[in-house]
Amino acid sequence: MDYAGRPVHPVRRKVSDAKAVSTCAKCAGHSFELVLFTPIGASKKLTLVQCAQCGTPVGVLDPATGPLIETLQKQVSPIDDRLNRTATALQA
């Protein structure tokens, strides 16, 4: 029963193996990316989650994660470069 005394009927959902797909509200895109930015008048960077297609912001992460993500990006970049060189050499 709810607060008004009416019976509450459970919502029945179809069980499936399909996963939910996040969708941008503006362009209906399904890819998202993390972007570090400094808000006007602030000194610390924030991590913004935005649509990779149109750039619409969809959320902001804890400011403490910004420097960690920046460090990881610096570590991943050289690895990505080496992988690209390897892939190019294999295609030649």
C-alpha cells in the first residue's frame, strides 16, 4: 500500500540480455568522452563527461579524479603512438 492506502502494483520488466545504452539527449549519440577543463574563476581542473559527437556536457566527475586522468592520459599516449607505429609497420 502507498501512503494514500492504494495497493501498489510492482512494475514488471521483461528480463533480457541487452544492456542499457547511454544516449545523448541532444544528438542521440552513444559515445562519450572525458574532458579536463578549468571553470572561469577557478584554479582547479574539473573532469567533464561530454558527448563525443556534439560536445554536450552530461556530467561532472569528482575534481580529485582530474589529475589522475591527466596522468593516465600522459602514460597512455606514448603506448598508443607505439601501437600505431607497429600497426603501420605490419600493414606495409
